[in-house]
Amino acid sequence: MSYNIGVIGTGYVGLVSGTCFAATGNKVWCVDIDEEKIKKLKNGICPIFEPGLDRLLDRNYKEDRLIFTQDINEAIDNCMLIFLCLPTPPSEDGSADLHHVLGVAEQIAMIIKDRNINEKKIIINKSTVPVGTAQKVRNIMLKHIDASQFEVVSNPEFLREGLAVEDAMKPERVVIGTSSKWVEEVMRDLYQPFVRTGNPIIFMDEKSAEVTKYAANSFLATKISFMNDLSVYCEQVGADIEKIRYGIGTDSRIGKMFLFAGIGYGGSCFPKDVRALAFSADEVGTPLAIVNATQDVNYRQILRFFEKINKRFDNNLKGRHFAIWGLAFKPNTDDTREAPAFTLIEKLLEAGATVSAHDPEAMDNTKLKFADKIQYFDKMYDCIQNADALIITTEWNDFRTPDLARIKSSLKQPLIFDGRNLYKLEEMKEHAFEYYCVGRKPVIP
């Protein structure tokens, strides 16, 4: 059957989830306090870059299956299923800031009470939250309404930016934390259209579902940091991290994913979630040594890359000009949150260098951070004109097979610092580039 669904928060998770629920025939009320964002959505403008989302959004909005509103009352009145897709940014100590989640939970309870709503509501937390949050939501709502009027569910998202629509429409697994058999039946029915090929819907208790999300992201981040840590050793002994990646990735127990050495992970999920899990473990006296090491390695990796650049120029970058290809934390997104490129730009500017930058999608978000402190170019080759070196920080497909002759003629010298290992060493030698990468021997003509 189809459901009326309220999605509170039209950020990355809320907008993708709401649109994909609408795409399977449900009617979805997407609520946000940002007036400008709601106005854009009503005018058919998708506020984020995510491949395929704009078309899916437009189609379901025209079919009246998507409603965009600032009025949360409208969603509570009409919907039995209410998804909380709210930000949980890191606090200064690394803990997840839950004030958005808990504040909206209390608001929902007060609306149910004040409007005398009789239909039982299912409050579904899709935000990434620490263990025990479902109980906190429940306790806050119980201050205003009776336990018989609502259920609280943990339903973490596992969306990869750049592939979020695919992940939402064809999830590898759906994790649902609930102790209610009625909720289990409803949630199974809701997600059945997404798992027709047999991928599992996994039911567990709320706390286990909350930890599952943090554990998944922290484990993937650990794989990245392991390879980045190993890359330092490879450079020292003359081994090739790319060959090692292939050598271990073919082992089915290890897998091929998340084994690419580079300048570290970023984005809205990994840094925040790793910190939050580490904080939660420290708080109960069971520190996670591997998770803590994952954070440390990731932070050091971008600093090591900067030092590689600095050393090449005899520790004097004042007056040097660098061109940067890639600003988003990963390709196929405009997300620059905790992007390694930003840390690198800050270090270059502090050292007295100037920077020109190009990214296929993340230019506007970068301008919000750096304004006129750096130069921006819409065309990748214009960006590198008369630069002392080209620095690659995001592995966009646009950068994988460039015109090397054009790069060489545009730069002051044929010098590339590749933070994503995009190019073959033999090719760099053949074209007489000086080439520094990660976990491999540099090419020095």
C-alpha cells in the first residue's frame, strides 16, 4: 500500500529519501524552515548536485506526490510516518549535536497534543545519531503525549554521495531498529518495493541500529586510513601502493572498495561519524584505539601532502602560484564539507602562495569559504595558466585523461602533485613530467 510520509529536513538525506519514497507511489510532505530552499524546490530547482535527483524530483513533483512546505503542522496532520532527516553536526568535543533532532521531536509531540491528533504516529530517525538517541526522543515526547500515541524507530541511511539515488532505490540492505511488531510490518511494507531483488531488510533493536550506522562508516574510513598509513611506508621503501591495492583487493575477505590511497577522506559523514563514535566510546570508558588511529592518520595525510609540496620548493612557497583541480571532497558531488582540498588551500595561503581553482560542481560552495582569497576558473585548462605546479585533489573523470601537452605548455614547469594517483608513472616519464603522488616513487626527470 502507499503511505503519506512526512520528511522533516530537506538536506541531502531528506531530499533524496523523500524523493525516492515518492517515486514508489507514496505521497511525501518535505518540510524545511529554509524559505529560500522551499521556494527553489517549488520552482523545480534542486538545491544540491546529485546525479539523477533533479529529474526524479521534477517528475514526482509534477505528479503531486511531492509537497514542499515550511509548515510542519501540515505534515503531522496528514502523515502517519514521519522521518527526521535533520543535521547532527559535531560539537567542539566531537560529540554529535542533537538539538535539532530533539527539538523537532518535542515540536511534533506538542502538535499532536495541541491539535488532538488521534492517529498513531511512527517517528523514524534517519539522521545519524549516537546510541540512545531513540530513547531520548521517546522521553522528550512522553513529556507531552502518551506512549500509545507514537512509536520511535531508528532507520539509518547508507547513501553514498554521487550514487545516492541508486543507493536509495536499490539499497544493499535496509536497517530498522524497532521493538514493535506493528512497526516492523509497516516498515517492511514501505521498503518492499526497494528490495525486490532480495536484498535484506534487517530488523534489530534501536540501539544496535544506531551503532550499525557509525560502525559501517568508521570501518570504511579505517580502510582508507590503513592504505594512507601504508602509503607512507611504501614511499620510504620504494614499493607501489597501487600494485599493493590490487594485490590485497582481490582477496574476497578484504574487498576492492575503499582501498585507494590519497590525501584523506572528507565529506559530511566519515569525519563526523568517526569523531562521534570515538567520543561515545570514550564517554563510557571503552576507547576505540583503531577508530582514534583512523582519525589521526586521516589528519596527518593531508599535512604530509602539503609538506611534499613545500619541500619541493625548498620550504619557501611565498610568491608561488598553484593551480588546483578538484574542490569537492569526492567526485560527482558539490559537497565541500571537510574537503581535503580546503585544508590544503588554507596551508598554501598561510605559506604566502596564491591559488587558482577549478571543480566541475563545487565552485559556488568554495566561494562561500574562500571568497576572493583565491581565483576561480570555469575551464580546467584556463586554471593552470602560468602556475608553478598543478595539484590534483579530487578524482573527477574530467581529470583522468587530460591533454598532457597542453598542461605542459600552460605551466611554468611540467610539475604535478597528484593527491589521487590518477596517472601512470610510465606516462609521466614519457612526457617528461616531474610527478609526485601518494605511496609511489615520484617521477623526477
